[in-house]
Amino acid sequence: MKHAICDNATHEYVELINFALCIICQYSIIILKTKCKVTMKKLSLLLLLFASLLVSCGTDNDVAKVDNPFDPSSELVDSVLRNKIVVISDLHLGNDLAYSENVKHLSRLTQFLNEVRASSTIKELVIAGDMFDEWYIPTRTNTYDNKSQGDFILKTVAANKAIFDVLNGIISDKKIKVTYIPGNHDMGFTPASIDLAMPGVNQARDKERNSLGTYYPDNYPEIAIEHGHRYDFFCNLTPNEADPDVKGTTFAPGYFFARIAANSFVNPIAIENRTRVPDVKLINKNDSEQVYKYTYYKLWKQVLDSVIYVNDNFDDKIITTNVDNFTKAYSINDILPYNDANGNIQMKMYNGLFTQEYWHNRMVDNGANVATYIKAAIIGSLKTQYIDDQSYVQYFNCPDTQNIRVVVFGHTHIPKMMTSINQCDLPCVYANTGTWEDRKSRIKSNVIDQDSINMNFVVITPNKTNHKILNIKLYKYLYRAHSVLDSKDVYLYKLAEHYGIDYEHSCISFLKSVA
């Protein structure tokens, strides 16, 4: 008999077959000992059952076989229900595949999106930021090449044609809602430019600030999805604080970090040939602003000495932008702190960022629910845990957002799931969607198994019988298989159900009393 295990049901069939074999073995022993005719009949029935299992899973023409991992056979027994919310982020689709962060994964991303399109169970696809990339561009490249932002977007679409063909097909099918949320690498794109790439896409942008967005899926105000960069010192909005000579800039220091990083991989050098970061000393340890600037300097020194090292002359005006009102060419030293004649730490750009008062105002400008401490924000920007923890700080532990029970971020590029308890003692789930960017190496001869790296996504599925029970799964698209990294359930009950008391006069009253 030809044996072929059904796609997407392998585990279940193997378990059934093993169970049948165990029963058959047990009854065979009984037969040998008792030679009972009744037992012989039972054994015959078991053998027929076992044969049917093999047949049902052993033919290529089996109608029950499901090719799409989003539609397991168990879900097709009953009426098909579109209820899944699929969340991906950090695709980093570049303008030029010669240096883009996503090249090796494009074919897999196309396959994945085709699976989404063909699914009968997906309700919505959410792209949670950094879909496009206006930041990861080599330093000497003029971002728009003296053309418009629209031209840049259309060139990005052309460079990633297969991706946008599928995405726009999903949108035009009108079966699956497609939602786009801006991240930091695409925060400068206008809604009109995004529409050029994906006509009809739903754009989730904050009303007060177009460059940021938090999305609450239809009928689920308990779910909050955003990119996560609004809490990042290096990556959130910095209104008019970048270049003192130019008004209207919003891009944070992370923009220049990305430009230098791109250059370091396009023109790789041996680490011993890197340009050394000039020494900066902290003279006044009692001045908090000086301390924060020194902390910022130490982070730049760390990354330029060991992570994105280059051999450029730091005084050369090599960073050409012409985006976000950056109208000049900039040097690396324009970004770095230095000691002035009096020994104080100063900066040519972003000099006014380093007070608690300004950080508080900056967090307000970025629409954060809770203003954090600047020192923790500076240090935490290079630690993914800090960003992940903002799910608790900004949502689960915040009186203004006590109804939020599920939070999804991207941004960190590290897939993750965490559980916590909110102020009302209700369980909550946080998930990070990771990234689809390639793993890069400065050594061109290195062989990297890109099919085993990154390519993460999150699926939120309401229970069929009780839509207030949500399953959140974190996946890796491993060799095209949907490999589950973690899975959590959350029950969206209110406090009245949890404690058997009046919700309106319990949690809300308590939160108001401590606010």
C-alpha cells in the first residue's frame, strides 16, 4: 500500500495510527492467551479501522488533503469561518536589491502571502510597520535621487513586484482586509505614497500624528497592534530637534544609524581597519544632561567600534538625504557627541534631546500613554527587552488602557511571547512578530541557511464557540512549514465574570482612585 502522510495533519494521524497499533497489539496478546471468538471479531474491526486510517492518509487523490497550512482539515469539517487575524512586520522591502535588507527571503514571503490569499479562514492581514525602508540606504546614496517620494515608492514596488502583485491581489479580492501600520523605517511616507503601492489598503494612523499608528481590529478593542518604535529613544519622532538649522525634521538618531549600517555592509572592511570613535570624557557627573549625553555617546562608541564599523573619515559629508527636510549633507561627526573647549559634552545634531523634561514632552508627541525615564530609554533602545516591556508599561499596567488584553509589537526583530497580569488582575498576552529581513554577513563567502532564519508571524484566532477566547500563536516560516514557537490563550472576560462582582464599581473605581 502506498503510504503518504497528509499535509498539515501529520501529527494527528501519526497519533491515531500509533494508538490503533497499541490496541491491536493488546488484543493480539489476549487472543493468543484466550483464543476467544468475540475477541477475534473485535480484532477484525480494529484492523479495518487501522486500514481505513492508512487509506485516508495514503492517497494523493484524497479530497480531505489540505495544502494550505492556514486551513487545517479540522477547521473544514464544519462551516468555514473567516476569523483569523495574521500579523507580520518588519518586511524591510527595499528600493534597490543591491543593498536591501530583504532579498533572500522574498521568494518565501511571496509563498507565504499566496497562502494568506488562498486561505478560507483568514479575516485580516495586518502589516505592523517597517514594510518599506527609507532608512537602510548607503550613506552616499541620495535617497530620492532628485525625484519624488512617489517615484521612490514605485521603484520599491517594481523591485519587489511579486510581493506587491500578491498583496494587491488580496486587496482586490475583498475577502481579506489588509491593514498597514507605519513603522520607523517607513514613518516618512505619506498616506498618498502608500496608496500608490497598495491602492485601497487600510492605513492605521493616529489621528494626531500621521507617522504613527495603533490598530484595534474590528470587533476586538481588547487587541492593540503597533510597530513599537514610539517608545524607542533612537527611533521615535523628534520634532524640530535634529538639525538646528533646519525646521520640520522628525527623524530620530536611528535614521543615521541605519544609513551608516547600510554603508558598513555594502562596503565591508576588516574590523582592525575601522575608524575609531573619538574619545569623549564626562567632566561633570552631577549634571544629569551631561550624564545622559555621555550614556548616548557610549552606545554610539559601542556600535561603531564593533557592530557597524566603517573606515570613512568621520568629518567627510557623506550622508546625503534630501528626506524629512534634511536638506544638507552630513558627516558622522555631526551625529556624535564631543567635548567643547570647556569640556562639556555637546552635539551638532540632537543636542536638545537629553533632559527628562524634553523626553517627557517627546513621549507626549509620540502618543505614549506613559512617559518613561530618559536614562532607561537611552540604554533600553539597544535592548529588545525594554521595548517588549512597554507592552506592560503602556497598556497592561496603565489605567487608561485597562481594557487592552492583547498587545502585538514588531520593531525589535526578535520574536517573542510573554504573559502578564494587568491592574485588574486579568491575564494578558504580548507577542512580538519578529522580522522577515535576511541575515547579513560582511564575509561574502559565508554560507547562510536563510530558510531557517527569521520569517516570523503571529496568528490570533477566536474560539469558534466563544469569540471571547483568543488563541495567540507565534510562528516561524521554517522551510515553508508553519512551525509554532509559542502559543497562549486569553479569555476576554470582564472583572465581573472573574470575581463575580460588579465591573463598573470595581476595577474602574479602583483605577480612578489610584490615578
